[in-house]
Amino acid sequence: MEKGVLGRVDNKIFYAIVAVLSTIVIVGAIAWALEIEYGLILTNMRNVVSWGLYISTFAWFVGVSAGGLILSSSAAVFKIESWKPVSKVASFVSAVVIAAAALIILPDLGRPDRILNLIIYAHLFSPLIWDFSIITTYFIISTLELGLLISADMLKKAGNEKAAKKREHYAVGLAFVALPVAIFTHSITAWIFGLQIARPWWNTALLAPAFVASALVSGLALVLLVLQVNSKLKLVELKLDDKTKALFSKLLLVFILVDMYLLFSEYLTITWPGVPSELAGLYTMFFGPYWYIGWGQWILAFSAVAILAKPGWRTSSKAITAASVLALIEVFFYRLNLVIPGFVHPLIDYPPGMPIGGGVSTSYALSGYSFQIIGQYFPSPIEWEITAGFIAGVALVILLGLKYLPLGSSE
Amino acid sequence: MTKYGMVIDLSRCVGCQSCAVACKEENNEPLGIWWNRVLTVGGGEHIDVPEGEYPDLSMHYLPLACQHCEDAPCVKVCPVSATYKRKEDGVVLVDFNRCIGCRYCMAACPYGVRNFNWGEPVYAPGVDFPVGHQGDHYDKYNPDRLVYTPKRPKGVVEKCTFCVQRIDNGEVPFCVEVCPVGARVFGDLDDPNSEVSSIIRNGNAEQLLPELGTNPQVYYVPPYQKKDIIPPFANQSSVNANESVIAPEASILEQAEQNGYVPGFVLPEKKKGD
């Protein structure tokens, strides 16, 4: 079993990071407690824009979790030996992030206390039930995969080659299941949105492919980022040669380009015919109140492409770190650009518009803002705090896992 | 089988908002929640603003509440079947005790008629008692389903129920009862002799956003507009604004019928002084 190879100085940095992340998690937990006490009125979601930062982050987490499982199972299914050293880290990252995706639904629910209704009264026609099932499966598979890989390593160390081979064999078998499950996890998450006729901005057959593509971008980006952080903090020994690094960088580049291509095709299909209800979402994305997120997504994508296009930079850890951070934020922006503009222009938008919903204070209800024709939304401090808490929590668990779990390369 | 539906005659609607207020009262809707609204289809961002320039103005009202769709997107997406379509009479209801507050139905509804309780319900100052229907109401056919309560819990979705607490007792929805111009008709769409059926059969009633295939059980008779009845005159630019461009009364009726207008139910009275 590998032990962390921390030096004294690294230790300090590590614990400083852990302390900062823990603080953010605690702030998020307090915010969540407040939200449970007072209700979702503490968020800025209202009847018109009725999903916001939480659901965007949920969709982002689902995508980000892709990389690990796809990487480790591709390594097994296609027998890519050079990827195997990072298989365990990749599966671990997948399991952590998909768990976070499932959990961030809770602060979005009006009645988290009734969560078991999803099992007791499951309505099998609902895409949400499909997603609930596939995410649970995905979590179990990535945890199992990780367990098999770790136990195979341990058996090998104990000299029990035969049993270890058997475990590895199971891991390969599981990988064959994991790959299609991963593809469906992203597709079903897309179909939650894409099947809705009430939201022309979402209602496109291209959404599932675009979700798979963007999942590959953000997923691979997170694995690359974790590898960079790991080598900086020297937590686990991973045997990764420059050739593999360059290959990962190239893959990231290709995934970003494919994703951009799909989105461009979508935008063109909306713009050229110019159907107003279809244009509304695109217009909101680029010229609405969130234009900086709309354009930001593309600037980030182009910047990441520019970095990765230079062959010499594909093995540079600074360049890889920069490109993967840009790619992660780009996909986060994509999720925001998808979820929120979908709500801003309701199909029926005559005055006075839609009421904002119950639980608002007397003075607010009597103000001129109790109806909205065009949806108004910007996340409230509570939403930022809870979301930041989740993201910090993911980072924290990954860091602690790298330090305390046997995730290093075998042999 | 019964299939409850409603026809709203837009040519009769005067935009008085009585139905919206009556609904709010009968169902004890808290501040910020409106199951039923009267929208202005005109030219502004505010209600009661017509489109166009004098004298070529047009405006009508669109009372909007749950459409009780036959193929309801909200029912399809609800992960726990808290929103369900009652098979006995086709009314779409929400079970206050089962809803988990995920708001997927609000994303799915094309008509934007669903309301969420973002926090504990707040009422106008001093109103700490139900002003309308008192007490909980459980679905007549599914007695475990709480489909109406004056004290809604925070964190659940609600919407128009066709006044389920009234129709379960043989009454009509409150908006139908209070409409001062009789613009709303409620009845059984499956009964060919019902008033709603005969109006729809006469062919002039439309559904909202029919292209989406939701097949609402609420129908609208299109509004009666000046251009509908006087096509020969409406486009004459030489007509002086002070001159009457409206033909004699008998001829209005004739021309309206020629334009596919259904007399008897929908024709508005001609304004005096024209």
C-alpha cells in the first residue's frame, strides 16, 4: 500500500487547504440549516425561474463525474495499459462527484423530509425517476469498481496473485457495464430538460449528445486537475508518463471541440429559421442579464483550446492546470446557460405575468414586483453558500481520499 | 365517464378580475399565489393597455388557470405522482401530503399556472383565518389524497383544482359562479348534451397552445373584434375617425356569422352611442 509522501512543508499547505475547505463546508451547512428552517424563500428562485443555481450545479456535477468512470472503464475495456495507473484515482473522483450530484438535489427540494416518496411512490414515467435510478446505479458501480481495484492491489501485495487476477477480471467485467451506464447517466440528465415541450430552449434532440460531450470535457478536466494538485502536494504516487499526459491533453482538446461543434449546430438551427419562441433562450443567453455567462462560456472554451493547441504545453503542468480549470468553469457556465434562460421567457407572457409564488412578505407582495412577465433571477447569498459548500466538500473529500486511501499506481 | 371542462368566452370577458379574486378567496391563496389570473392581450407591459394607435386599437382579456390537460405534462413528469389526473372526471390535482417540492411540474407546464410555496404562507395583515372554504378536502374518489387545504405546508406546489371541494359536492367552480357576464361555462365534455359540448361542437372554441398536444380541457371562444365584423370598412384609410364605421346592428350580426361567429352564446351587445 502506498503511503502519502508528504514532506513537512507540503503538510502545512495541505492542512491549510483542508482548513479553508472545511470552513466553506461549515458555512454552507449553516446556510442549509437556515434554508430548511425558513424554506426556499431564502433563495431567489420564484415561480418564473423556478430552478436555478442548485439544479445547474447538479447537472454540472453529473457531467464532472463522467471523466473518472469513463477513463477507468475505457482503460479496462480497451486495454489501455498506460491509463491504468490512474484508474483508482479516476473511479474515486467519479464516486465522490456523483454522490455530490445526488445530494445537491436535497437543498433544492421544498420538502426534503419527503425524499423517500421517490421510492415509495416512484412514478416510472418521470425522467426524474430514471435519473434517480441511473445515478444510484452509477454511484454503486464506481464504488464497486474502486473497491475491486483496491482489493486486487492488496491481494497482489499479500502475494495472492490468483485471487488478485480474479478481482481484476471482475473489474474489467464491471467496466463493460460502467461505460454504457455512464453514457446513459448523462443522457438521462439531459432528458430531464430535453423532453420538456414547455421550454423550447431545452427541447432539442441534441441535448443528450451535448451533455455527453460536455461531461467528457468537464470529467476529464477534473481528473487532470486532481492529478496536477496531487503531484503538487505529493499525496499519492502515480506513474504517469509524459506520453499519456499529452494524450489526455489532446483528448481534452478534442472533447472541447466536439462540444463546441454540437452547440454551434444548435445555435445555428435556432437562429437561421428565427422562430421567436426558440430564439428567446438564445437571446437571453447572449444579450440578457446574464450575457457575461453566455459569452463567458465561449471565451473560456476558446481559451482552453488555445492552450491545448500548443503541442509543447500539453505536458506542462501549468498549462494542463489552466486548461482544465477553464474547461471546468466553461461547462459550469454551459449548465447555467441551459437551465436559467430556459425559464426566463414563459410561453404565455401577457401582463401582468406570472405571480412570484407563496411565502413572500406582505410588503413584497404589495409591491410592483409580485408579478413577472420576464423571469428575474440571480442566486441569493444562501444559494451561493450552499453551492460553494458542496463544491468545497467535493474538493475536501477528494483531497482526504488521496491522502488516506490506497489510490496509488500498483506495482 | 365524466370529463370536466370549461369554456371561456373571451368576447364576453370584460377583464374585471372577479374570477381571479373569487378564486383567491375561495381557495385561501396566500400572498404571491394566484391560481387564476386575467391577462391582457394588448400592447403593453401592463394590464388594460390596448395595442395599436387610436382609433385602430385592439385588446382582449385572457383568463388563465390550469388547463386540466388530457395529456398533462405536469402529470407525466411528477416523480412521485403527487400531481395526478383523476380518472373519474379528468381533473388534474396535487396531493399536498405527497409533493416533494422538486418543481419539475413547474418546468413542464407550458401555461405557467403552477405556484410554489417558497416559504410559510403569508396572508394580508390581520387575516389569520380562512376567508373561503373551511377545512381540508380529500379527493372524493381517492380518500387518502389531500387535494385542498386552507393551511398549505411550505415547500409544495399548488394550482387550480376546478374548485375540487365544490365540484365534489355538485357545485360549479367558484370562478364560474361569480363571473358577472357569464363568460364561463363549466360542464361535462363527455356529455354531448352539455352546454360546454355544444359550444365546442359549434366549432368556434379553441384550446391554448394546441400545437403542443397537451389537449386542454379548457376552451376559449375567440374574442370579438372590430375587424372581425367590418372587413369592408376597416382598411379604408379615408374613413374619418369621427365617422361611424360600424354598420347597422342587423348587419353586424350577419357579417359576424359570415366570419364564422357563433351567435347566441358569444355575441356581445353593441355599445350604445356608436
